[in-house]
Amino acid sequence: MLDLQILILFSGACLILAMIPGPDNLFVSAQSLANGRNAGLAAAFGIIFGSIVWTVAATLGLTALLATLPAVFIGIQILGAGYLVFLAYDLWRAAERPATASVGTIHAFRRGLITNLLNPKVGLYYLAFLPQFIEAARGPVWMQMLVLGALFNVVGGLVMVSLALIAGSLQARIAEKPDQGKWLTRLGALILLAIAGKLIWGLVS
């Protein structure tokens, strides 16, 4: 089975990767900035749940199968980018709504989950990254995949939760000033739009 040295090395690599700004981190930050700490935390847990699904899919070989179907892969990416554009539009409009109309935790969780599941690159990332720390001599490969995938989700989850708390604290301070609160919500919308733009650029470039 995986020894302690490998687990420590893998955890360090996960921490570095998790701290690099990416779609998941930016999405969580945007939700906290626009709708508060609880929405950001719910979005983070939605993304974590989606990552668990991708971990299982990678372990079962479904992600590798998806990589052999370019049309399906691209189609899922387009849906993901379109969903982010929709969320950005909805968030921009939310800037004009009363504070009581903010997104609930269940809604935020669902948004995080859908956003993650509609990003097939997450699954391919597992296929490219996890095998670097796996050796058949250590035991069943599928079990090593699950253990490393779970550890990756824990480390990444802690980073996202931290971001949700930090961004949520900022939102709580600014929310008391209506005008600044509106611009903060719009900033969240622009972040989501930037994520969608990055995904679209990756498709056409």
C-alpha cells in the first residue's frame, strides 16, 4: 500500500496545485463575494462532491473512455462554459435584487456540483496526475487511485473552504454598504464570465 513518504509528497503537490487560481477556486470566491460565506462554503462542498464523482469515474476507467470520444468531451465543455455564462448573467442581475434574494446554500451547492461535473478536464487531470504516484507493486491500482483521489479532494477542499471564508468575510464587511455590495456582486459575475471565457478559449485555440 502507499507509504507515508509518498502520501506526504503527494499532499504537498496537491497543496501547491490547489493554491493555483483555477475554475474551482475562482467559482467559490465568486459565490462568497456575491452571496456570502455560507453560499461560498456550499459551492465548495458541491465542487468537492463533483470531484469525488470524477475520482470514482477515473478509477473505473470511465474518464479514459471519455477521452476517446472527442465530440462528447467538447460537448460537455461547451455545456460547462454555457452554464457559467448563465450564472454570470444571473449574478449580474442579482446585484439589483434585495439582499434577501441572495442564493441559498442548497442552490449554491448545486451550482458548484454542476460546474465541476461539466468540466471533463477534471477527470483527465486525475488520469494524468495520480498515476505519477502509483506503483503496481504497492497493491491494487484501483485502491491507490481512490486513496490518492480522496486525499486530493481533502487538500483541495481545505483550500476552497479557506477561500470561501476569506471572501465571505470581505463580503460581510462590504454588504453593509449597498452600493459597494452591488459592485462586489458584479465582480463575482465578472469572475464567472472570465472562467467561461478561459474554457471557451481553450476550445478554440
